[in-house]
Amino acid sequence: MLNLLSVGTTIGIVLAIVVVLVLVMLLLVVLVRYKKCPSDKIMVIYGKISPNKDGTYRSAKCIHGGAALVLPFVQSYTFLDLTPLSISVDLKSALSKQNIRIDVPSIFTVGVSTDPSIMQNAAERLLGLSLPQISELAKDIIFGQLRLVIATMDIEEINTDRDKFLEAISRNVEGELKKLGLRLINVNVTDISDESGYIVALGKEAAAKAINDAKISVAEENRKGAIGEANAQMQQRISVAEAESKAIEGENKAKADIAQSKALLREKEAESLKLAVTAENVQAAKAKEESYAAEQQAEVARASKEKATKEADIIVASEIEKRRIEIEADAQAENVRRKARGEADAIYAKMEAEARGVYETLSKQAEGMDKLVRAAGTSDEAVRLMIADKLETLVATQVEAIKNLKIDKITVWDNGGEGGKTTTANFLSGMLKSLPPLNDLYGMAGLKMPDIVSPKPAESGAEEAAQPVAQKSEEAKPEEKKGK
């Protein structure tokens, strides 16, 4: 049986170790195969790929940013670089809509698209290709689409409306690059030229037209300037004459108005002077009256202020002293209350602890007494057991009373004694009789000593025969003691 148990324990330990090892290996596999995708790359997971929601199957799973678990044995992964590619396209002799061949040197910036629908095309068509190979592939597509766009436009449109030209290039090239998983980032057309000099002629024509338009504009402006200058001189002379006539008329009228104004001014000044003197006298009287009244009010106010100040000083000081006394009394009362509360809490805690201790002691004693009564059978038997347990202590206490008495140091003056006994014998007999016999102790406790410890008393004749012998022995001992 023990062998079977040991074998079962060993098997269980081995299985636990195997399970732990398997879990550790699985954790290591998950940690090793959990791959993170950098922000400048696209992680392509290929192999056993779960189908789409619509049930169609994918050849690869593309992730830009984040991380994914690459299943071991059934899946693998690689990265597509998102580094932009600068492609220089030096297009020569491209046929325009007017059948004029032109040169369009340009620079295209392309890169792998991060659009979820286009990343799948990049994973299927660009995976495994280097950046130069991708650049060459995109360059061929750009050449074809650029020729196509130029063939649909006039040279004037290409040369003057660059926005339309670049928009057409972006639209055509972007659509073809998406099929490879690429996207067009920027287009920069550096210059446009043709073999026949048509663009140069257009430039000269535009320049000549601009020069002629400028000359016409200058002559027109000169004519307008001469006419304007003559009109301005005529208007100036007319305006000056009118202004001089109006100035003389205005001057005469102003002189008359000035004379009349001076007369009125003198009249007004006389009246104003009279009114001013009268007003000054009235105002001076009123000012004195108001000054006297103001002084009287000021004196009354000053007296009231001094009275109020003195009253305020006395009342405020009294109120402050009263408030201080109240605050001190409240503080003392609060201290007394807190001290009394603390003492009461301490007394309560002490009494509670003592009561808890007494309660625990009495509880344990009660449990012990209960167990003792159940063991003894009755309460009387339990009491006897307790007394019997304490008899040893009682006897030890009795012995303790005479234990330290040194018999050889006791001196007894013996005068012969009475009743045939010496004084020494009576002393020792009395001292021994002062201790209750063990049998009497058992009797007081309601117990009875076993017969082997306390035999039954002998016959009366035997007692009488034994007494002289005991008496003689007791008498002999004092004599020996006295001889010593």
C-alpha cells in the first residue's frame, strides 16, 4: 500500500513538473513570437491567415504600427520599408495634343501606402523587392502615365495652367501606383521645353504683347495727366478769384460786426460789473454766516466726538476686560472638563480591565469547578476531593509551625512535675497536642483515612498496657534532655 502511494505521489510530481515546463515553453513561444511593428515599416504576416468576415481568404496580413502574435510553424513575417523614394523622370520628346514634342523633366516622390486596402497590394507585389527595384518599377509606370497626360493637353495649358497639369499627372499616376501598393507623395516639374522653339516663341509673343500693352498704358496715362493738369489750373484760378471776392465781403462784414460787438461788450461789461459787486457783497455776507454756522457745528461735533471717544475708550476697555475674563474662565472650565473627562476615562478603562480580569478568573474557576463536579459525580464528592487535595498543604502548614524549633536550644526548669510527669514531658506533650491529629483533620473534612494508614483502636486493656510504656518513654526523654 505504501509503495502504491509513493508511486502515485511520484507520478503526480512528474506530471506537475511536465505541466509547468509546457506552460513555461508556451510562455516563451508567445514572448518570442509576439512581434512589434515600427512606425516606419509595415509588418507583413504570411502563411496560415484567417479569412475575412465575408469568407474570402487573404494571402497576407498587413499591420502598420502596433503588434501581433506570429503563430509558430504556420506563420512567418517580414517588413516593408516606408522610406519615401525620390524618382527623377527626365521625359524627352513627349508628343502633345498639338503634335509638338516637348521635354518635361520632373521629380516624383513615392512610397508604400499605409491605406489598409492598398497595403494588401504592396504585400502581394512588392514583398521581397529592394528599394531600387521598387523605384525602377514605379519609374516605368510614371513614364507611361506622364506621356499619356501630355498627349491630352495643349502646350499652352501645360505651360500656363500648371495646377491643372499637376492635378492630371497626380490623378493618372496615383491610380496606377495604387495597383502596386504605392502612393504618390509629391510631383515637381522643373522645366518644360520643346525642340521647335514653340514655347520660346510663345514667351516672346507674350513678352511683346506685355511691352505694347505697357506702352499704351503709359501713353494713356500721360494724356490723362496733361488734361488733368490743365483742368486743375483753370479750377485753381476760378477758385482764387471767388475766394478773394468772398474774402473782401467777409472782411467788411466782419469789421461791422466787430464794432457792434464791442459796443455790446462794453454795455455788458458795465452791467456785469454792477452785478458782480452786488453778488460779491451778498456772497461775502453769506459766506460769513455759513462760516459762523459751520464753526458752531464743528464745535458741537468736536464736543460730541470727544465725549464719544472717552465713552468708547472706557466701554471698549471694559468690554475687552470682560471678554478676556470670560475667555479665561471658559478655558479653565474646558481644561477642568477635559482633565475630569480624561481621569474618568482612565478610571473607567482601569475598572473595565479589572472587571474583565475578575470575570475571566471567575469564568475559568467556574469552568474548573464544573469539570471537577462532573468528574466527582456530586458536589459533595467534589468538595471532598478539593479538601483532600489541600490536606498536604494543611499538614505542611502545621509542621511549619514547629519546624524551626531547635529542641537542643530549649531550656526547661524542671521542678519534678505533677502526677508522675516531669515539667519537660508536660511541655512537649502539650506542644504536640496543640496540633490536631491527621485523623481528626480527615474527620473534620468528612473523610475517613484508609485502614492501612489509620488502623482501628485496640482493646482497652491493650491501651492501658501501652500507656505506661508511652509515658515512660515520654518521661525518659525529658530526663535525657535535662541531662544534656
